[in-house]
Amino acid sequence: MNKSLTKKYSKSADFIIKNDNFLIISHIKPDGDTIAGALALNLFLKEIGKKSTPVCLEAVPKAFDFMRSIINFRQDFLFGDFQAVILVDNGDLKRTGFDQRIKEYARLKKPIINIDHHPQNDIWKIAKINLINEEVSSSSEIIYHLLEKIDPSLINSEIATALLCGIYTDTGGFKHSTTSSETLAIASRLLSAGAKLKEISESFSDKHPFPTLKLWGTVLKNLRFKEDFQAMISVVTQLDIQSAGANDDDLAGVVNMMNSVPGPEFVLLLYETKDGNIRGSLRSDSTKIDLARIAKLFGGGGHKRASGFLIPGRLVIEGNYFNIV
């Protein structure tokens, strides 16, 4: 770890020790890293005698039911109730779901800690501390180092399970290229602390409800290879989702299955949301392409090999073709 990053960990740890009441914000369309990282941080803060409240504008997905006893996310808040805000894995202000309110909070010179592994974005300008490392697997890996800096003896089984869940989901079960030797070393230490890998893997990889499998079948049926772009694309309408007896959350993970097909430079899943938008999820194992740049063209963002965006419209499928209207 370089000196600059070590200094940021120390600064973040000192700030947490000196303050007492924190608001922790996870991003919309929550994934394992943002939810599990926020949970681990929330539990740890309580262990050291602090007050903290995790918030996510959208409901926590069903896949986290195995940790339901420790999930206490709110969907709204009053900034006046807190001394400081911690943003976990948000990527940019818009992705928080509370962007205008956070901007106003920052104008009042209130402190914000930004914990993330995404590239530089508009949060960096308003945060008091940017605890950022783009080279690691996940924001949960960053949070592990932060908690270790404060007091590693307090990383109990629940905290370890949450951190391992965040790392596991953002590495695709340790299969993505972001999985480093340090990532695996941290996973080993978390297992020693009582992390429940079996429950995590069953919830996110091994077992899927019947509606989920039906919906994934539709995704695979709609797969198309676009030779001009060397891309594998699939589309899913709200009617497809409803016909399977599923919901949007059941699409989690299927884009990684699409990415397992050899040959394409990248894969794209487009699906309709209930509120009249189309969400795009991009994945790639290629070092030749930067998906974050593609997502940015549509107002989105993310990482080089995993990104997404949201645009207004609906999908019209006609045979082997689809249009966005």
C-alpha cells in the first residue's frame, strides 16, 4: 500500500474515532458490495460505541435474506440527525439517489467520507475524505482495511460475513480478474473470523428460485451476437419479467452468465424497469475495451469491465431485431 493511501486510511480512521453519529448511504439498484459494505461498517461502528444508520433509496434485494436479522436500512433520512455522511461504493452522486440533497449538505461544509473503488467522479469534489482505491476488487475490501486499521479484533462473524459477501459478489465468486492475492488473503482472514461462505455462495451463485430460472431462460433465448461490435446482447421486457412470475431483482447475475460465452469482446443486457426506463448492464473480460466509457455515453458509469446505465424508453422486439422507443 502506497504512502498516500496509507495516509487516507489513517485520516479516515481518526475521523471515525473522533465523531459519534454517522449516516451510511448505499447506491440505488443495490448490489452485494454496496449493501454488504454498508452493513459491515454499520455493525463495526456500533461495536466501537458509535451511532450509525444505513440508508438505501431502494429495497434490499431478496438475495440478502440470509443476513436479514442484521439488515436495518432506512429509505429516507434527515441530515440534521447526523454528524457525518459515509458514501459506500456509489460511483457518482446521481447513483446515491439523493444527489441534490447531498450537494446541499456539502454546501453547508458538512463532512462526507467517500469509500469507493470506482474512477474519479463528482463525489470527489465535495467529499472531505476520498478513501479510494481503483486497484482493489471491491469497496468492501477497502472497508476491511479501514476496520483493521481501527481495531481488527472487533471483526466478528457477522461483520466478516458481510465483508466477504461484498467481496464475493463483486468478484463474481472470485472469478473476475480483479481478484488479487490480497483479495484471497483477506477472504481467508474473514473465514477465520467466522464468515459464512456457504450461505453467501448459496444465496448468490448456487441456488435460484424457479421464477429466476424461467426469466434467465428468456434472457438466453433472446441472446443475439452483433458481429459489427463483437458483442453479445440480450433484451428483456417487463412483460417477460411478469410472465416468469419474477421481478427486476431476479436478473441479478444473469449478465455474468452471458459473459461466460467465449468470443464476444463484451456483453450487454437491456431490460425494462417498472418506471418506464431501460437499464443496461455491461460486462467484459477483455483488456481491449473500457465499458465505463461506453456507459458514460448514456449517462452511466462503473468500471472498465463492469458498468451500467439507465435511459428512458421501452423495448420493442420484432423477430431477431429490437428497437428502443
